[in-house]
Amino acid sequence: MTARPTNPDLGNRGSLTARARRRLHPVVADRRRLATTAARRRLATPAPRRRRATTMAGAAQPLGVTRGSATLRPESGRGVPRGLVLAAGWSWRLLVLGVVAYLAIRVLALLWLVLVPIVVALLVTALVRPLAVLLRRHLPGPLSALLTLLVALMVLAGLGWVIDLRFTQELPSLIEEVVRTVRELGATLARLGLGEEQLAELQANLIRWLQDNRSELIAYLTTGTGFAVEIATAIVLTFFVTFFLLYDGERVWRWLLMPLRPRMSARADRAGRIAWTTLTGYVHGTAIIATIHGIVIGLVVSLLHVPLAIPLAVLVFIGSFIPIVGALVSGAVAVVVTLGTHGLLAGLIVLGVLVVEDQLEAHLLQPLIVGRYVRLHPLAIGLVLATGTVLGGLVGAIVAVPVAAIVHRTWPALLGHDEQQAPPPAPRRRALLRANRPAAQEE
């Protein structure tokens, strides 16, 4: 039997493999042991709960669950349309804003005895500040402010005295002319088929109404005394605030800016100065327009020999501080007085002049004098006037347009939208010469 030859190399290779296995076995065992331990830990640790968020409509919604590198986001609202969710969110926010605005208006209405003098003082200060600045060049600050107030008070007192004097002197003639016009009107109505019985019935109804409402009229007159005291208090407070605004308005403004942070203080300072420029331009322009209206109406009623020409002119002047409709409403009184004293033709003349003036104001005077300060569309002015009249009556109608113009002009400054970037550096002289050299060579 032939013996199988032994290969020493093969025997050595098998022995080497066994030794390698014995030498690598601990490493493999360690790796397996570590993998097994990690798997046991993962199995023993509880899975984290997925957080759930509540949508605006009240339905619970799981947030995104991450698996590896992918993020799974389930559908929001669980059947609630996204548009309805957004509408619900905006609805409760708008309700909160409406409640806050209503409460703010109620608080301001309770503080009208303080708020109205401050607003009037701002308007008066914007009107007479040029005189105070002129006087301050030659007089100290307190003396110039006091002298400016005295001049304004003397003008108002003189104007009131002239109105009272003319009213006292021309009231009897006004009554006589009104009686004569009423008689002529009665004769005209009699020719149209309305006799004295109808006129007597109208007179009886008027007397009966006065008798039935006598107690209410007496109560109104009684409460009018307390109202007059409040008006006097408001006038004193108005002059007090106006004096300090004329004398130390700049320091008062800096004091108001002190609690703000530097960046917000700079924005508020820019917005405040823009607001003051807008208010000053509006008041001066409106005063010019009101003066034109008063002079024109005064001249027309004077040429027609209508009684109370000066009081009517002053009434139109004051009413013209309400844009667009103020001159028409106050001028309607002049039309009625003219109609009652001089008949239909004279009343139509005054009405025509009033309508022409209103059109000139809307298309010429307002755009040229006040338009660059207000920058509001006529539709916006009408809506603002209606809102101000409903909320604040006569005072609201007067301040509605300037407040809207101030908000429109200062809002970009408060948000920082008016912060302009630094202008690019001007090109140097050599660069300009180099750029112009080819053009010169071509010529």
C-alpha cells in the first residue's frame, strides 16, 4: 500500500489557520458581545412618545416624526380645512384688537376734559409757534411764550367783542326782516292754496311742542351751567398746556423719549418730527383756506346788506377748519339768514358763491396748500371725517384729518422703512477724466 505523501507546507498551512482562528476569536467575541448589549439596551428603553400639538380649531395634531433623515408630517387639522383654521386664528385676534380699541375709546371719552385741551393746545401751538420763534430772537423764552399767548388771547377777545357788538346792534333788524319775509312767504303760500288756517295750525303745533318739552328745556339749561364750568376749565387748561409747549416743547419731547431704547428712540424722534411738520403745515394751510372762505362770504353778504355779516363770516371761518364739508355746513347758516331776510334770489346768490368756493377748495386750494402735507385721497378724507364725527362729534371732525395724515406719514418712520442706505461714493476726478477721454478722442 502506497503511503500518501505528506506535504509539509500543507500541514503548516492548517496549523497556521487554526492558530489564526484561535488568535482572532476574542476580537470577534468582543464585537458580538458589544452588538448584543446595544441591542438589549434598545429593546429595554421605551420608545419616546410623539408630541401632539393642538390646532386653532381644537383638534390634536401630531408633530413631525423623524425616521433617519426623512421627516414625516401628517395632515394638519384632521379633516379641518386649512382655510378655516387660518380664519379662526385671525378671528380671535381681531376680536381682541376690537375689544382693546373699544376700551381705549371709552377711557379717552372719560378723560375728555384733559384730552381735548391737549389736542386744542397742539393745534394752537402749531398755529402761533412762528410768532413765538420770532419773539424769542429778542426776548427770553418764558416771556416770548407768554407774550404770544397774550396776543392770541387779545385777538380772540377782540373778535368775540366785535361779534357780540354786531349781533346786539343788528338783531332787531334781523328780526324785522325775518318777520317781513315770513309774511311774504305766507302771502305766497296763500296764493298757492295754503291759507291762514294752515299757518295758524303750524304755529299752534310749535307752541304745543314748546309747552310739552318745557321741563326738558329747563333741565338742559340747568345742566348748561355745569357744562359752562367744564368749558371754562378746559380753556384754562388749554392755555396752560400751550404756554409750556411754546416755552419748553423741545425738552418735553426729549423727556417723552427717555424711557425708549436708543434705536426705538431714534425712530420715535424721526416720527415725531415728521408728525409735527405735518400738523404745522396742515394747520397753517387750513387757516389760510378758512380765511379766504370767511373773507369771501363776508364780502358777499355785506354787498347784499344781510344782517350779521361779521358773525356769519367768523362762523364760516371756524367751520372751514373741517375739510370739504365744513365750509358748506357753516355757509348753510349764511344761506338761511340771507334767504330769510332778502328772499330767494339773494339766498341763491350766496349758495352759488358757496358752491363755487367749495369746488375751488377741493380742486385748487387743498392740493396746492395742504395737499403736500396731508397726502390723503378724497375718499379717505370723507371716511375719516365720518368716523371722527361719529366718535368725537365736532372735535372729532376737526382733528380726524390731521390725525389720519400724521399716522399715514409717521408709520414708515416707526417701522424703520425710511432709513435710507448710505449713498454710493462720488466718482473721483481721475475716473471721470478717464471715462470722458474716449469720447474726446472720437470727436
